[in-house]
Amino acid sequence: MNSIKKEVIIIGGGPAGLAAAVRLYEQGVRDLLIVEREKTLGGILRQCIHDGFGLTRFKEVLSGPEYAQRFIAEVERLNIPYVLDTTVLAVTSDRQVTAVSRNGLVTWEAKAVVLTMGCRERTRGALGIPGERPASVFTAGVAQAYINLYNTMVGKNVIILGSGDIGMIMARRLTLEGANVKAVLEILPYPSGLPRNIEQCLNDYHIPLYLSHTITDIHGRSLLTGVTVSRVDERLQPIPGTEKAYECDTLILSVGLIPENELSLGAGVELDARTRGASVDEHYQTGVAGVFAAGNVLHVHDSVDFVSLEAEKLADAVARYVRTGSLPKCDIKITTSPEIGYTVPQSISGTQDVQLSLRVKRPFRNCSVEVVQEGATVGSVKLKKAVPAEMVKVPIAWQQLRTTRDLEVRLQC
Amino acid sequence: MASKYDVLVIGAGVVGSAIARELARYELKIGVLEKNLDVCYGTSGRNSGVIHGGFVYDIGSRKAECCVEGVLEFDKVAKELDIPFKRTGKVLVGNTEEDYKNLEKTIAIGKINGCIGLEMVHKQQLHEMLPAVVGEFAMFSPMSGIVDPFQYTIALAENAKVNGADFYFNHEVASIRRQNDNTYTIITTLGEFDTKWIINSAGLGAVKISEMIGISGYKLVGKKGDYIILDQKVGHLLPMPVYPVPINTDMGVHMGTHLTPTIDGNVIVGPTGDAVDDLHYYGVSQGNMDYLAESASILWPHIHKSDYIRNYSGIMPAWLNGENEMKDFIIEARTQAPHTINLIGIESPGLTAALPVARRAVKLLAERETLRPNNRFDPNRKGIVRFAAQSDAEKARLIAANPDYGEIVCRCEKVTKAEILQAVHNPLGVDTMTGIKYRTRAMMGRCQGGYCQMRIAQIIREELCKDVTEVLYARNGSNLFVGKVRE
């Protein structure tokens, strides 16, 4: 099979891929192609018909499709090439991208490959929830697609496990469509989603949120008939004797997102066990030369604005890489103290300013995140409160760095 | 008016489907009554998917005889039915002196049973064969293999169907009336059927059917096993099934928690072994999942919760005699119940032994009835060509001939629209979501349908002109949707 040469192949036409494409084009990279498996561009935003998108970036309240449309319109206006209904089957470490569509198989040979495949939802099976396996146990995104894209109503009496943002948004959506959302259960002692969603999606509709609770049994042979809910202790283990039965015909799971890195692994990209995304340097380059990643395939974001902004930074680096064939080496590793979940990027060059994205592992009040090199603070940010649901950004000015020794990110309270 | 048959088979598990296929070699009007909406919904679809060697069954037993016959012929069967089968071999791994003696005993029994090639392998050899496995030595059975139980049962049933057998799903037998001429009327939840012969292969329901045809006294106990399925990522660490040394229990030989690769590269951990009275409860317990991970990790320390993709359980219908001893397969034609063949206690190794069991059942019938061969019988069946299993050149050819092969519906398992469409229009007329799943593997991957299930539900609706409320997940009453969001 002959391969077609391209400067840049972007895998995935969601917000990260679209933002990267537009910025690459603006930077003068014209020989690029967005490869999208769906019938339209936009990624997961197509089904996110609620508002709240774009506050940081556009200072406007947009729905998901509106947000996507801003970028799609740019892609169309600039005539940036894309293919739809085309699924990438494999990426190699020498940047060959093989895809399939109704037209057949095609292989592109790219100078740079941009991984923007997004993430998938953690499932019941991945969580290992015990019980029977009736119909009507859905992940939140699947229920959202059924309702918003396929005009199909999934149930009437609903329990939601997990206080992730999509779960809370679905609590509101289902309520608005006439379903009775009986409860949202969260195993942790604090919510997983954003505070604004607790207000606007649960409290406004009097939907109770039970923290430190989880589902310990699922009932129903054909269709879901109910669940058993238990309180959990500090070690997140169910406390015997606290079981409570709920009747319901639908269970929605909002229990986490997993970056979808099967293609990345095939290309030899090493993942960071903490993010389950690639380990990248400040150029968003993975361990495989010329393969870059941004957006939810890299680490799960709290807001789409940060996805598109991150993808634009990636695009700047990719443009430079395509022009010059290389990028400054990033030998300064970033380690984290136990309170910090992870950082992205995981290494920097020390030759330019960077902004670290990170999350704390549990809620903190009145603290500061500090980046330390050999005892000296080289970047910090003060926070009134820090919660795992919200990403924290910490700028590091390169002039502050004195050596090429590793950095450690710490939390000071 | 009741439909008239020469033979009605009750139960479309792997054995019932095999019987229907073997009966189709003769000029007979054959029907299969199944209470579920597809084949393979009971024990047949809920096991380890291992084609067994035959070394743990009592010498001279039907289990031993049928199992060895089954394992030896399986290459031919897989070829005829166009199903994937891998003769992977299998090991029973031991550590103690007692284990060693037990394995030597197992080899001795196996040899008498007719197993081929059983041998002890020592630590070094074991390590070379299976670097990811922990143990001092093992018994190796080169003939053992793995199969997809869904594909196998579906293939048998489809082959029976194209050779003339009728399948009736959603037809649960409510009662059976024997007529004066010793023929039968079977009353089901969806109508009546007249038949001369009844073959009871109802698996977990076999005692109930047995009593309906006038043979009482059997007692079933459920041997329930919970399983965990692991991601294909770890599949390369397990090229063949790995078992501990079997232990004798009052429930018969328990094979212990083992690890089995699937045809598609996943790893199955299980089963547990609980005796249960409820033969319909398929729930998996937290305690059992924890036990599985812990006990299997001793043999194969690569079980991480982050690789879990699903769990399931199966129940095997074992029958106990008056002394509560686990007994052999029953395949019988009793004079007290003329024109019936009664199958009881077809548990493991029922998957391996399905065709041998079927042939014995058909033989009993042939000894009592003049049968004429069906000259049009074709033992060969073609399955759905799977895109993911093809070379790039073949993939390109498939798409050129049918562009639907270029449209990936299931992202994880790379199942194309062409395959989904063939599955939706399957020869047996099954129209559930799980029917598509078992025929194509769509929704079986690590995202468990997160990407494709909406598309598949939509394709079912469009292709079969179903109302939104008519899409079923697996069973009656498992309607996926309560209606439209907006009219």
C-alpha cells in the first residue's frame, strides 16, 4: 500500500484537534489533515447541549455544539482539510498513520502526529460493581448520547453513581425530561465534579447528593429493578449494616474518564500511570519523536477552554518542530509531592516560560502550590481552596531556574 | 393449529444446538424450543471457553468418553463451522509433593481415558513456556484449546437451521401432554407444538422437563462460578489456560480458580465454585471477585483492577444421586417415557462434549426409529467475515467489495458496519443487542459499548423497523428505552 506524505496528521476532530489545526494553519503549517471517525467534527461537544462552555476563552456562555462551531467555522473558513467517517487503526513510532473509511485503507506518513483522541468513560465492569447484569445501566456519556443525539429516553426512575460533572449534568437533563432522579451517590467524602454543577444541576432541582456512599449490589434479571447503597468508611470500604435499597429502572455511572490511548501505545508512547495519558515535555511531545498529545487524551480536563488552549500551545511547538526538525531538549523532570496528583507537562527545557497543569489529590484550604528547584521556589500560586475537581495552573518563569536539576511540585498549607 | 414435528429439541444451548444439527443429517422435521431470545443464554455461554483434554473425569465415564472424542475432533468441527479455535495446550501448575503425585495420577487417568500427549514439565520448561506463570512444575496437555462458546453455539444452530431445523425463541415450555399414540403436545408460552419425539436438553431446566415427560427422581444442584474478564492488554502474558492442581470436593472435582485466554486475546479469571439452589441468579459478589483476584494471582501475578473490563457468572447443572454424589452425564431413552431422549446433568465438559453427546442422543433415537439420511445435509457453515482478523490486503478487498466494511462501528474491537448488518440479519432471526454482541464482538471491548451501543441500537431500529420502545438488551422485559425524548 502506498502512503501519502503529510506534514501533520491530527487524530481526532474534537475541541483539541480543531484548536490545534486552526493554530497550526495560522502558524503557516498548511499541509495538515484532521482525521475524524464521526460523521461531523466537534467530538464529544456534539452531545453536550448544556451551556457553560467558553467562559474563560470567549467570555461567553456557550453550549457544547456552539463552542465546537466556533472552531469548525474557522476550519471551514481557512479551508483546513479534514476527513470524516474515517477511523485510525494504527499509528507507528515512525509516524505512519493507517486509517479506514468507506473508500478503503489509507496510510499517511507524517512529519508530526498530533494525538487528540479524547477519553472514554470508566464502566461498571472496570469498577467491578457486584450484582446482576440487567439492562439500563449506562455510563453518563452514553445516556447523554441516547437522549441528546438519538432522541431516546433511557428511563424514569434514576440513580446516579459518581458526582462527576457529566453525571450531575445528566441528573439535571433527566429531570428536565421528566425523569425522577432519586439520588446522586459519591464514594469520596467530597464531590468529584465542579462546585457550579452541584449548585446548578443538583441543588436547584432538589436532587440529593450523598457523599461517602456507594452501590454494593445491582438487582434485576432483565431490566434494572433497584440497587443497594451502602455508606463507606475512611478507607472507602462499605460499612456493613448501612445498606439501603433503592428502586430504580436506570443507573447512570459517572465514575471517571480514562484517556483513550490505545493508538498511542501502539506507537510506542509511554504513559504516565497517574494521568493514564502520555508523559510529555513542555512541547507536548511524547517520548516518541514527532508524536504530540493534548486535550483529554493527555489528561482529563475540567473545562474545554483548557483543552483548546493546551492544544494551541501544542500547535506552536508542532509548527516549530515541522519547520526546524527538532525542539529544545527537556531534561528537567518534574516530580510531585504526595498531595499533588500529577503535573502536565512532566518535563521542561528551562529555556522558555511554561505553565504547569496539575490537580491536588484531595481538597485543601488556604494553601499554595510551589515549584521548587534545589530548595528555591521557582514558581507558585496561592489558593483559597483547591479541590481535585479543578485543575490548578502554575506558571514557571524560565529566568527563575538556576540549574538543570529536577523540579518538585509541593503543596504548602 | 399446532405445528407438527418429528422431533422437538427443548433448549438451545450448545448441546441442544448440536443435537439439532446432528438430527438434520436425517430426513426429519426438527424444531428447537428455547425460552430465551437467543441460543447460548444459560450454561453454554457462561463458562471458561476451554476445550478440555478429558483427564479429570472418571475412567469409563460418559464425561471422559465424550470429552476425549470432542477434543480430538475439534479442528475438523471448527473448520466445518467456520469458528475460531486455538489448540493452545494447557497446564495444571503445582508446587508441593502432593501436587506432583496428584498430577502424575491425573496423567495416568488421562492416558486410560485416551488423552494424547500428557506430560510433566519441570520448572525450567514451565518458565520457558509460560514466563509469566509462577509454579514449580506442571502437567501439560497439548490437545486442550480455547473456543468462543457463543460463536460455537451460534454456528451449530445456524448450521442446523440451514439444514432444515426450525428455531423458536421466547418459547418456554409450560406443560407437555402425551397422546394415546405416544406422541406429544408441547404447550409453550407462545403456542402449541405436536411432535413424535422430544429431546430434553434444557440444561438447568432439564429436571423440570424430565418430570413433564414422566421421568422423576433427578435432582440438580447448581455449581455457580463467578468470573472476571481482563483487558486484551494483558493477553500476551497468557498464551494458554493455566490451572492449579484440581482438588476433589464433595461437589466432584473442582478445577480451581484458573486463568484462560480467550480467542480474542482477553484473559478470564475464574470460576469460583459455589453450590447454589437458585439456578437463575447470575449476580457476582464482591467477595468472590476479591477471592478470584487473590487466588489467581498466586499462579499468575498480573491481575490489576485497572485491567478489569467486566464480570459474569455461570451455573452448571450437576446432578446428584441419592447419596448426594455428583454423577455422570445422563443420556437415556426410557420405556416409561416413549419417544423421548432425556439428557440430565450436562455440565462441564459439555462444551467440549456437545457433539459427542448429541451423536449419542441421536443414536438412541435412531435405534428406535427408521431414519433416512438427508442427502442435502451440508455440514459446512460460513460465519461473518471479521474485518479485524484480516490482513491489510484482505481488508482493502473487503471494503472494495462492500464499503460497509470500511465503517468502524465498534472502536475497541474494530467491528465494521458490514458485520453489524450481517449480525442484525442473522439466520436465526435474533434481534437483541446481546445477539449482535455475541455474533460480532461489538460492545465486548474495554469501553463496553461506550462508543458503539447507540449506533447499534439505531441500526437495529432502522434495519428491523422497530419502534424505539421495542429494542431489547438481552431478555424479555429488558427494553432499552421508555420512549422518545421528543415526538
